[in-house]
Amino acid sequence: MPKFLAVDSFFMRAGDVVQAGVVFARERLAFTVPGFAALNVVLVGAWLAVVAMINLDLRRKARESKAAEL
């Protein structure tokens, strides 16, 4: 089994678990629809921050590898 399939499967399941936690929290805390929407906006913002950090790291590594080739 290729490694990327294992990684993909792990993160798909982890996403399912996080979403189940969000739904559970919504039920336990009796969120209203606007409250639930706000929680999702916060989670999207956190995900975008993670993507931005990964992008910066990849760009840094690309610059370093090009400098090493010269």
C-alpha cells in the first residue's frame, strides 16, 4: 500500500472525528444556527492558517534547495 494512501486515509478519518466532535459540541452546548456558523468560520480560519504556514515552509525549503544547487 503506498504511503500517500495511508496518510490520506488517516486525515480523512481524523476529519470525520473532528466533525463528529463539532456536532457533539453543538448538541451539548445548544448552539444556535449563528453560533454553529461562527464555530465553523473559526475552524475554517484555523485551517487557512495551517495552510499558510505549510506554504511558507515549502517556499523556504524551495529557496534553500535552489541555493544549494548553485
